[in-house]
Amino acid sequence: MLESLPAVMLVLPILVPVLLLLVSPTIAYLAFSAYVLFWLGASLSLAFRQLREFRTLKRYRAIDWDERLHNLTDPYARIHELVDRPDLTKSEVEELHALNAWVHSGADVPAPDSMHHLIVIPVYSESTEIIEQSLEAILEADFPSDRLMVCLTFEARSPVWGPTEIAAIESAYTHRFGHFLATQHPDGLPGEGKVKGANISWGAQLARQELHRHGIADEQVIVSAFDSDTRPSPHYFKVLTYTYLTNPDRDVDSYQPVLLFHNNAWEVPTASRLVGYVASMWTLADSTRPERLRIFSSHALGMKALASVDFWSTNVIPDDSRQFWRMYYETDGRAKTLPLHLPVYLDAVQSHSWWATMKEQYKQIRRWSYGVIDFPYLMEQNLRNGRIPWREKAFLTLQQVTQFHLWATVPLMLFALRMTSTYLQPIYTHSSLMLSEIAGMVNLVAFIIAPLSLVISAVVGIRLLPPRPAERPRRAWVKMVGEWICLPLVGPIFFCAPAIDAQIRLLLRRYLGFRVTVKSRTKAAHSVR
């Protein structure tokens, strides 16, 4: 019953405008105009938050993270140095807050040079080239490789990876990391679905046992759950280490990098690139609002936090968002997701042909939007957990279901209402000076804000792109910039339609099974920075 509610709510964007038009076309015109103005303002706010996070990414790249970690060994000297300065930069203010949190963390906090990172990578049908490029990016990160452990966890049902192929990649990399584990996740274990969470839980538990055998405690381990195509930026592990150690709630919180779908950004079709832009821009904007940030795709948690909830959910498709909610209810509302303010790089959707790529893109967004299935889980946990204030539970639950409703409706509604308002304007404004003035104001605001929001987002998106490949002519930049004009068409097709599809499937109880998005690079992944 509860899982049907999001689909039932889809009737509202159709029913309300029709009722308004029947009651009073004038009121309908005013309501439509207000709706458009609201979302124009929201789009401008979103663009400025993207710009703000872009500047934060640049600032984080310029920080000496070796020095930051070294200062944790003698925090009081650095605190006194910062306190005595008359003016502090934003980075120095952040460092002062972090050092104060560190000195109040107690004596049992691990030392920076005792921290280890476990990277869990699930593999199903991805190619050797993609796996190797991800492993090389991990090795190239600015962190001692002897404190890195990689766990490649292959699905036993994989049509590509058998014992011979697994042994080959294991022999090539086992000596290059502090620890390297390649394992096969058995198919059909009791209580498990054919989902990513089951695979990474299997691998992480085996890796934990291996770390324990070497005397490495849970408190010393941070686990990064990567996709097979995830490539971390050079400072990823040091920033994650610093953020983890200086967080008083390190043992319950999760950590979210910015996701940039840039590994193959210069090779994919325009639609895939624009969808990748939108997804990247969304994670940029959400990083400026930690209170709204949720786990999405590649993320990290402390091993102690992960073990406290028995790793990831093994029977749901959206294992990332579900992990946030499992931590939230297990800790009675303490758990949150902290932004790392630096990127990891992933593939935009690319298949063997243009049409196959479009179908894969649609299915990927449908799987992402299937996170709406968390709603019944939230309602169940709200009833079970009486220790979290009911106002907080109600707010977060409403926020969650509203987010997926807006995902499915806003781009379509903006397009439809804008067309309807344009049609109604000459009919209902010629006899009313007030409506005529309102129409003029709406058109003026839309003329200013819509292009401004698009330009800001486009500039940020273009600035974040990897360098132009040598074989690409300079005029390729013209195409990269110009294709942003197509964004209003991409929204309804590749965001609204898949989200509506996912919600209607829940209504009809035609549940989705987990499927791995096809990853078919034509060239090596672009450089990370």
C-alpha cells in the first residue's frame, strides 16, 4: 500500500491544473506563473550553490593535506598559531574547527599514520581495461599504498570473470597494495537478492577478517564502496582520512565525494553527457547542504560504523540510499552524511551504438530513481523507533517522498505550464491591466533568470571537464558549450520519464531487478585532478 503512494501522487500535477482551469482560468494563470517563478528562483539558487562548491573544490585542491595530517600529531601548537593570527582565511577557520574537534575526541582515536583504507569494488561484466584503470588511479592517489587494501568481489554468475581471469588480475596487482583480495560472491545465498549490496557486503566481510588477521582494528579502517569505474582524485584518501579523524561522530557518519561522470565525457553522445552533467551538478549543489546530503553511488564509511549495521542491505536495489537510512535509525538519528568536497570520477553511459546508449541511459536513471522504494521502509522504521523526535521523522520522510515526486514531475510541469501560460496570456491579459503587468513581469524574470542559471551551470560544468584530448579539434569546445541548449529537452525524457516509470512499477507491483549499467569505453579514461 505505502509503496503505491508516490505513483498516486503523480495524479496531482495533472488534477490540480485542470481543476484550476475549470474553476477560474485567471486564477490558473496566476498559479501557473507563480509555479514557474518559484522554480526559476530555485534553479538560480541551485546554480549559485554549484558555483560555490566548484570554488570549494579548487580550494581543497590547493590545501597541503600532508601538513594538515601532520598538524594532528601536535594540534595545540597549530591551534595557538591560528588563534594568534588577526585574520584567518576560510581554509584556516575550517582547520581550527577541525583541530578543536580532534583534541576533544579522546585518547583512543587512531593516529593519522595508523589509518588504513579498504576499497571494495564489485565486478560483474566490466572489462579488464576498466578495472585496471580504476586500480591504477587508486595507486596514483597521494597515499601510501601499503595502507591501501583493495577487495575485488566478483559475482560467481558473471559471464566474463571466471577463475582464470580473476587469478590473472590478482597476480598483476597483489604485490602493489598493502593487501589485495579477489573473491567470488556465491550466487543465491539465503536472504540475498541479486543486488550490489549483497556482493559488496560479502567482499567487505572477508576483507575485514583479513585485516583482523594482520592486527588492524576496525577503528583504523575506512571503507570506500566504489563502482568498478570509480577513479579517485589524487587527494581522496588524505582528505577522507582527515575528515574522518576530525569528526566526533566518525563511527556513525558516512562520507560522500562529489561525483563527476567524466571518465569518457569527450566520447559519449550529447544526451549522455548532459545527463552526466546534471548528475554531477546535483552532487555539487548537495555538497553545500550537508543536512540534505544522502549516500549516493560511491561513498565511504568507517569499518566500525559499517559492522554495526551488518554491512550493506543485501536485498534491495538502492543499497546506497538505504544504507543512510539504516545508519540513521540504528543510531537514533545521529548518523549523517558529510561532504568530502573533492571528486571521484565515473563513466557516463556509453554502449556499442547511439540507440543502445540511449536505452542504457534511460535504464540507469530508472534504477537511480528506484530509491523511492525506501519510502515504505522509512514509514516502518518511524513506527518502530520511538527515540527520534516525531517532528524530525515526519520532516525527513516528507522530504524523501517529495524529492522523488519533484524528480518525476518538475521538468515536465515547467514545460507544460509554460506552454499553457503562453496560450492563456493573450486571452486573459488584454482585459486586465493587473494581469498584463504580471505577465510582463513573469516574462522579464524568465528572460533573465533562465539563461543566467543555464550559463552559470554550463560554465561550472565546462570548467570541470577533463582537458580536451589531443585528437579533438579546438572547435570541439563550441559543441560542448552549445549542447547545453538541449538541456530542457533532456530533463523530461531522461529524468521525468524514468522516474515515473519506476513509481508506476511500484504501483503495479512490477518490481525492478538489479542490472549493471553497460560500461563500454572506446578509449582510456581521461586524467583525474
